[in-house]
Amino acid sequence: MLAAFKFIDRAVKKTLTAFCAVLLSLMVAFTVYSVVMRYVFENPPVWGDLLTVLSNIWLVFFALALTVRDRDHIALDLIYSWLPIKVAFVIQQFWSVVIFGIGIVMIIYGLEAVAKMGGKYWEMWYFAWEDGGFVFKPNYMPKKYAISIVPISGFLVSVAALASILEDSLRLKAGKYEHSSDFDGDEGIDHL
């Protein structure tokens, strides 16, 4: 069971890291293309800035899940280092539960926002899944596609928080738990 958890944990981290790298590359490509088209050819694409912003938003939301899992989010590591190890453990577990709750809120209200989101991006055409395949839609992309990252990220954040809670609990039980300032998130669950 622990081996399966380790495998899934590594696979999700690598996948999210790859998504972040692709989105960062797309942001740079869209920006460079838009700037060159604007200032060299004086014919900027109407979709360039929008895709740059959407890539940035999706990048940030995917990176949020990575920071939760690696415990790189904002924390008071200095205070934790002054506390006894079990007190620091309880406080870190509390914050992981709070972050899990934030992920659940992101799922609930994100799904609601996606369901109720109206409007379309006039700059963007899109592809849709119909009749068992992707079809090109020559009208405009619904805005709900752009904000669908909120519930997706909420799910990933919740899973990452649960993984951190499980990992910290197993470390404490094994006598290997360290203060968060001493913990290297790159080691992940392998350090158990």
C-alpha cells in the first residue's frame, strides 16, 4: 500500500511539474509572438494576451498544489523550530487540515462558478468533445473553460494536504518527524 502511495505521489508531482513547465513555456511563446507581431509586423493577434493570462492563471493554480504537497507554502518555520516536536507536529497538522478545507471550498464554489459562468471569449475559437471525438467550434470559447482550473486545483490541493498529513503522521509514528524547516520536500514520501 505504501509503495503504491509513493508511486502515485511521484507520478502526480512529475505530471504537475510537467504541466507547469508547459504552461510557462506557452506563456513565453505567446508573449514573444504577440510582441513580435505587434512591433515588427504591426499586426498583433487578438488572442495573444488572453492566452498568456490564461496560461499564467492555470500555472499558478497547478503550482499551488505542488507547494502544498512540498510544504513550500507560507509557514512560520522559525516558530516551529522553537517548539517541541509534538507541538510543531500538531500545529502543522492543523494548518494542513485548514488547507484541505480551502481545497474543498475551491471544489464546491469552483464547480458552482463553472456551472453558472456565462459569456464567451470573443478572441478564442475552441474544440469540443462531441459524438465520440473532438470537433472544431468556430464560435467563441465559453469563459467556464478558463475558470475550470479552480475546482481542479481544489481537488489537487485537498489531495496534497491529505498526503502531507499522512506522510507527517507516518514520520511521527516512525520517529523520523522533523520540524518543517528541517524537512526537504524533494525527498517526499521516499524518506519514510
